[in-house]
Amino acid sequence: MAVLDILEFPDPRLRTVAKPVAVVDDGLRKLIDDMIETMYAASGIGLAASQVNVHQRLLVLDVSEEHNQPMVFVNPEITPLTDQTQPYDEGCLSVPGFYETVERPERIRVKAQDRDGKPFEMECEGLLAICLQHEMDHLNGKLFVDHISRLKRDRIKKKMEKLHRQQA
């Protein structure tokens, strides 16, 4: 397994809409394992393939207390189950160090395939629902900063650009 490089905002590659996974094979399972290792190494609870510059509809997450229950979603599709939303202070491995409150539907249904290509469906709420919606945004070329005011987004963008210049 390998720790992959995570793209950081405002990298334009983060705006790429991911394509469906055509086949679940050993190559995809290796990517899944690398993404899980990368997520844990970065102390994250979710990671979309788009964040590691692989533009396929794949995401991994682990919202367990012990961070030992990784979940895999290949070609996920979500449907809100309520109009009620819940606020959550979201952060992102692609926007490190920044947290902003985002409102998202509090209950959703997800249909996806697992790491072996087997279809499954589940209803989610709480942190799992929030995390799934956040990672799905990545697959659609969106970031959590797109859900906040333009002023806040521009401020974060400027700070990230300055940080990248200092690191170069």
C-alpha cells in the first residue's frame, strides 16, 4: 500500500467531474487500499478518488470511533430522505486547516457497490450522512467551500495560495 498525494484547493483538478467505475478489479482494489491508507495517514474520515487525482466515482470513509471500520463506495448515488438539514463544521483534506459550517440533508439513502463490485444500499444519518455528501461533492467537482459565502471562500483561497507559494 502507498500514501497518495492529496490535491489541495484551489487546484483546478479538484473541479473535474468523476467518471463511473467501469470494472471492479484488482487495480481498483489496490487504489481503494491506497486511498484508505492515505485517509488514515492524513487523519481524515473520508477521501474521494478525485482528491488523489483519480477521476473515478469512488470514495472511502471511516467515521468509527476507533478509525478501524473503513467503508468503500464504488459508483455511489445518494438521495435525500428529508428536507430537514443539519449544520456541521466541515473540514477537508484538500482544504487543510479550515472549517466552516455547512447545512446538508440529515438523512440520505446511498446506493453503491462494495470493493468486490457487489451492489448494496443503506440509509444514513448523522456524521455518516454528512461525510458521504461531502465526498460525493468531490466526485461532482465541488468542495465544501462552495457551500459558504463568496467572501469566506475567497479568503480561504487567498490563504491557501499564500501557503502554497511559501511551500514552493
